[in-house]
Amino acid sequence: MLKLLGAVLLVGAGGVAGILVAREYARRPVELKSLLASIQMLETEIIYAATPLAEALERVAAVSDRSVACFFEKAAGELRSMTGCTGAEAWERSLDWYYTMNSLTRREMSILASLGRALGISGREDQAKHLRLACEQLKREIIRAEEEAARNTRMWNYLGFCASTAAAILLY
Amino acid sequence: MSLSAAGRPASRNGPGGPWPEVLAVLPAAIRNIVSAAGDDILSRVEEIRIRTLKPLMLGLDSGDVMISPDGSPAAGRGQAYTVGEEDVNRCLQLISGSSVYALEEEIRNGFITIAGGHRVGITGKAVLEGGRVKTLKYISGINIRISREVIGAAASLMPKIIDRDGKTIHHTMIFSPPRCGKTTVLRDAVRIISDGLPEYGLPGQAVGLVDERSEIAGCYQGIPQRNVGVRTDVLDGCPKAEGMIMLLRSMGPSVIATDEIGRAEDVRALEEVLNAGVRVIFTVHGSSLEELALRPALNYLFRLGVVDRYVLLGRRGRAGVVEKVFGAEDAAKTGVAKC
């Protein structure tokens, strides 16, 4: 009886673990799409409205998807704090914090980090180039993340259950 | 309404004077040095000069001093804090709020106005497009001019320019060499004219202020940071000639005020305002009427004979002291003679 209970627990835990990994794969393209939309909004604020960076970040945070709004909100807060930090530093601090709570990869984070280093330090023409480059890079990452999600989501959903069931049979 | 709350000019910049806004745009290293300079120096600072690979300098009312890393005046260049490239870059970032793209026009003009109405001049390499300055790059020099609002700075001027019969002011030109307080006096005069001065029979007047360089009202994002009176409409960052005509047509002012008249188009716009029955008060760079008469645009203005008061400011003890007031006949004589 105890063995049976152990086997059920093993299969359940393995199944849940598989589902969680699959969910991470499914979450990435969604987050990347939200991020892309927010950066496109930031581009509009900077290039067409010439809104000062702190205000632009706040406006983007106000209309962004909840999963990415906190990133822009924190960056705006850092910039407004008048502690002598520059836009690049505010962006970096916010990015370091954001990295711990999302499903983005190092490569995607480095795209955001590069954009942050250029943000606000040049005229509109130059800012447009940096923002569009980041958008293009994010679009490529979205395609890649979607392919990975299509490939891995279903696999992990089954793999968790199958592997844990096999382990349970072996142990039984 | 009184000329000055305490009977004598008083600086009014809020708690901490102008320093909270100024320190906020200085990079940490320079901020610490300036903060350590001591109240005696800080109360006399008119400018902070930050030049790449040059000593950090403070422009005081008595001349400039180099500052050492501990905040004390340096005996020589060797003891002074040398400004690094990173200091200048960070300073520009802080001045612009990391929004250089939002200040392209200001950078093209060579100055940015920050919160508190302080004007920051910048120099670097000019990028030209079609023979005109498109922008500045490789910024290497920053000059933060600390704007101090002196309530009562125009106290000694007002009795000389009020037209008691007309219950308004005479057409007035304020002139002086640089750093004698023209802008400070004009700002306070605008405040008094706008609020009114009943003891001299002057009711409050609707004042249109063309503040091309954001120095008088010190507008930051469109909002005056200086007290320029309750009936003052400010046209910020607008070319003087165009601004005067715009105000005349749109805001129905009784008085139009502006700074640093000198070009032919400014005088032409001024002539139009004068002929519209609106009083004017403006400033001009120059140390004597004779010197002013050598400038063609001003010579023409002298010959028109419409300005009633020419006020020369000096710097005896403090900036903004009225040295002498000339009448229209003095200017006409000088102007015609030199023409």
C-alpha cells in the first residue's frame, strides 16, 4: 500500500515538474511579445513625442502588460529618485531586479541591457536606430522562442509523467 | 504690495536656496566637492564651470576660483580638482534627465534651462547641416549659471519708471555691461508691474513676457519657476521679435517685457508694439548711451525718440544698482550725433 502511495506521489511530482517546465517554454514568447509592444510604445514616446525618459517610462508602464509593466515602473522610479543616477543606470538596476522574476534568457536580457546603455544619451535619430535594432532583435527572439515552445511544451508535458511513471515501475 | 518684504532686496529660492536643484544635476564627485565648499563660498557662487581636463571652477561675485577635491579654494591648478570626461558626460545626462533627444533644440542653441530656472550653457563640437548648427557633440564644457531671484531688486528702479498720470509705466530700456543684474532687475520689475504698486499709483498690469532664453521667468517644462507676478503671461523660448507680435495679437497686454534687444528685427517688432499703445520694458547690453548708439538697430530706436527712460545699472556693492537714469532727449542727442 505504501509502495503504491509512493509511486502515485512520484508520478504526480514528475508530472507537475514537467508541466512547470512546459509552462516556462510557453510563457517566454508571451513575455517577449509584451516586451516588444512596450519598447515600441517607448519608441513612440521618444521619437514622436520627445517625452522625457522618466515620464516616457511611466507612460509605458501604465499601458503595458502586467508581466513587464513592473520593469518600466521600477526604471522610472530609479530615474526620478534624483540620486544622481543616469537613465542607463536606472535601466540596468531595474533589469537586474527583473531578471530574477521572468522567463527570459541571458541573450534576451543582453538585448535589453544594450538598449539601456544607449537610452537617452543621443538625439532622436540615433535613439530611433537603437530602439528599432532592439525591436528587430526581440522579434527574432520571439520566433525562436515560439519554435522552442512548440517543440518543447508538448514534450515536457508528457515527459514529466512518462519519466516519473517509468521510474515508479522500475522502483516498484 | 510692497517693493520688498524686508525693505531691501532678498534672495528667494526656497529652502536651501538654489542648491537642491543645482546639486541634483552634478555628478557625485563634483557634487561632493561643491557641497563641501562652505556657506561663505556657496552664497556667492554665480557660476559653476565644468570643462573636460580643466580645473573645476566656481564663478563668484568677486571673480572665479579653482576648487580643490576637499572643497576649499585651490592655491593653483595643481591643487584643483581636474574634471574628467566622465564627469562632463554624467553631468550632461543629469542635466537632460537622460533625455538628450528631448532637448535637441536647446542643445542646438547652446543652453538648457533646468528646474529652478538655472541656465546651463554647453559647448562642444558643432555638427552642421546646410551651414546651420544641427547639434553639438563631444560636449566638453558646461557652465551652470545659478539664477537667484532677488525680490526687491527693482525697488530703486520703480519710482523712476512709473508714469503716475497714466497709471502705467514709461517705455523703459535697462542697460548695463554683463553681470550687472539686468535680468534680475527686469524680473523683479515685471513682478511689481504685474502685481501693482498702489503706493506709487500703479495698478496691476497685464504683462506679456517674451523669455527667449528662459532666464527671466526660468520656465521649466512651461511653468515659471520665478515669481513674475499674477498678471504675467510668459512666452517661453520664443524668439523675441516673433514673441512680441504674438503677445500683442493674442494676449492683450498692457506692458510687454523682454530681454537683450539688439537685432534689427527686434527693434522693428518693438516699434510695432510701441505704436500699438502698449508700454515696453526691455534690457540691452552696453555700458553707455554712446556705445549703444554705435549699434545700427539701437541707433534707429534712439532716433524714434519713443523710449522715455534709459536706466544704466552698475555693480556697486551688489548687482542691479541704478547708476543713472537718462531721458529720451539724452538718447536722441547721442543717437543722432553718432548716426
